[in-house]
Amino acid sequence: MRRSTVLILVLLTISLLLFLADRVAGLGVVKGALAWALGPLQRAFYAGGEQAGDFWERLWEAERLQEENKRLWAVVEQLTAEKLRCQEIEYENRELRALLGLRERYLELELLEAEVIGRNPTGWQQVLRVGWTAQERSREVREGMAVIAPAGLVGRVIQVYPNAADVLLITDIGSSVSAVVQTEGRPSGIVDGRWQEGTRLIMRYLPQGAVLHEGDWVLTSGLRLPPFEEGFPPGIPIGRILHLVRVADLHQQVELVPAVDFERLEWVSIVLGDQAP
């Protein structure tokens, strides 16, 4: 900046000298000599001015492009957030439609849809907390009530709060379900949770002569087991046989894969009881 100012002052001085030279007789030779001597300096000055102008123009263009880039990134982030929100709404709608499908599948049952709002942070006990709005239920939620999902059996209510409840999953070691294998002869037994022991589900007390295969479905039988007064509705999928477990008694045992993916479970239905006639 200071250099440009100095050059301007020099050129102004030279211009003034040339102007005076035009007015003084006999100085034509001096004028020509000065013009010849200062020609390169003038050309350099003008070239430097053009370069400086190009520099500031490029700098302004870079700032404009940077601002435009920021604006476009903001638009991209907004569109990405909107896409994720739409995907979440679509997923939630699919889950709710699946729950409504349960009502059509089990017309005889009164169901209460509830959202999974918490999980046991210690991981020692297989418990979910579910919640619902006050106007959604027509009967009281009670301990022992069955909890199901579109894929199958989830567990039973073990603690009730205002508009919420804790659900003990069938994989917990404290859970037992009377069950039947969906195969010829329909052998029955008890499905126990074994998550704390490294296995998810074990079905015990199957007759030694029962013919079982990997992949056979295991369903709830509808029989009640103490200490709960509430029984699981019959015909709810519990899981599929993974493999047979050899035991040294008169019964067979099988390991099951749960029908429900509990890690991804977000909505459930609480069985409030049979539909009123």
C-alpha cells in the first residue's frame, strides 16, 4: 500500500514537470528525454495496478465462493436431517402397522400398545420399561400380564407405574413359559430364560421319545405357571429350535433362538385380557 502511494506521488511529480516543460520554450529536448527515461516506470506502474486489481478481484471472488460453499453445506445438512427424520417416521409407521396387525391376528385379545422407553443399564437383569398415554387403556395394567410383539412373545409385566411398566423378558433367568413344539405329536415342556448363563432360551422336560428337528417352532401352550395368575395366550411364537442338548434323564432339552430381536425392540403390546363379548 505504501509503495503504491509513493509511485502515485512520483508520477504526479513527473506529470507536473512535463506540464511545465510544455510551457517553457527550448525544453522540448528535456521533455523528450524525461518521457523516454520515465516510460518504463510508467508502464511498470500501470502493469502493477492491473495486477493489484486482479488480485483484489480474485480475493473477493474467493470470499464469495466460500460464503456460497457455507450456504450450500447448510442446505445439505438440513436436507440430510429431514431425510433422517422421514426415515424414522417411516420406520415408526411400519412398527405401528405391525402392532395393529396383532389386533387382527388376535381378535379375541384386548391389547395396549406401548413404547420401549428404557432398558436395564446394568445388563444383569433382562428388563425393559415401556410406557403409554393415559387415554390409551380401558383396563388397568397388572403384574403378570403378557407382553407380545409382532414377531412373538416378549415377556410379562413385573412392576407397574403410572402410565409405564417394567417387563421381564423371556430370556431372563427368572422367566418360565409353558410351551409346545409345533411338530407331529406336539410335545410340550417348559421354556426357561438362560441369558445370565450365556444361553438365551432352554426348553426342558420334553419327552425322550419326541421327534424334534432344528428349526421347529416353539409356541406358548396357554397353561399357567406359578406364581403368576396371568397366563400367556396360546399360540404365541417363542422361538425356534437351534440344537438338541443331551441330558442324562428321561427328558430332552433343546436350545432356542428367540423369535423376537430384543435389541431392536421399540414397540410392544400388553395383553390386557380377552375382548369383552
